[in-house]
Amino acid sequence: MPAKLTVNANGPLKVEGEFELLDATGKAWDVAGKPAVFICRCGRTQKSPFCDGSHRTAGFVSPSVAD
């Protein structure tokens, strides 16, 4: 299944399907076999780039509705 990204209102990006997740140096995170990962958008996570739920207490607001 190709990659599918869902922008969650006031929360993280949900990434599903087949994809690679690389850091700035090109090194890959091991996401093989995971049905989905959640990527932080609020910048408060302690598990970067993954969401740890910090957006809930940080007051992050971003409805992100497609035009």
C-alpha cells in the first residue's frame, strides 16, 4: 500500500503504508512492520520526530483542513 499521510486536527501527522523515514543525514528509523507512525507537529515531543502526546498539554492548535 502506498504511503498515506493524515493531518490530525490539533495533533500529529499519521503516516501509514509503505514508506521510509530518514533523518537529516539520511539514516533511516526502523519503522518496518509498523502499520502507522505518528509524527509530531507541535515541537514539544521528547521522542522526536515521533508524537508523545505533548500537543495535548502544550495547547497546540492547528485544524489543518484541506482547501
